[in-house]
Amino acid sequence: QVQLVESGGGLVQAGGSLRLSCAASGRTFSSYVMGWFRQAPGKEREFVAAITWSGNTANYVDSVKGRFTISRDNAKNTVYLQMNSLKPEHTAVYYCAAGLNLGAVVGGSNLYWGQGTQVTVSS
């Protein structure tokens, strides 16, 4: 079992930045591929970014490439999502997730999930 707790969400103006954090506890954090998903009002949850256990490989949905950066600190059992140049369409609940391989995380299957943190971007 892995327990995930997100933080760092909030209200920000368009063009601003936020850094989300996800603290993990339970089984060995460094064994897991970590990811971020988001769910906007009235929409399905979608994949945003993932990072392998070593931090050497990261995947992003095309719409956030060059704007969002995922990173991890295995010593702190924490994964981050740095979000820059935010737009109102980035408003969503952002979820942290953990899985055993990159394919599972990108596909959103068989994952451990956090409770989510709200990000609201005002225009």
C-alpha cells in the first residue's frame, strides 16, 4: 500500500505559477513510477505527467509540454509538479498517482491515488 497526500493547490491568476507536491508513505516510494492527473469540471480525469523511479524519464500530455515539469525527490518521498504560465483552462482537481510501471501510470490503471488538490486559475 502507498498513501499519497497532495498539497500546493490554490487560486492563482493567469500567467502565474504553482508547485504541487505529493508526499508518499507506505511501501518503498522509489519503487514506483509517479504521475499527476487532473479532472476539470464536467470532464473525465486525464493524464498530465509521469516520472520513472530514477527520475531520468518523464512523460507529459502534449498540452503541458514546456509549461509543466514533473520531478521527484526519493529521499523525501515526494513528487512535484511545477506549473508555469497557467491558464484558466488548467483549472482542475489535480491528483497524484503511483504505479508499478510507466505504461500503467500513463494509462491510469491499477494505481494508488491521492485525494486531489484544487487548482483554480483566474483570468
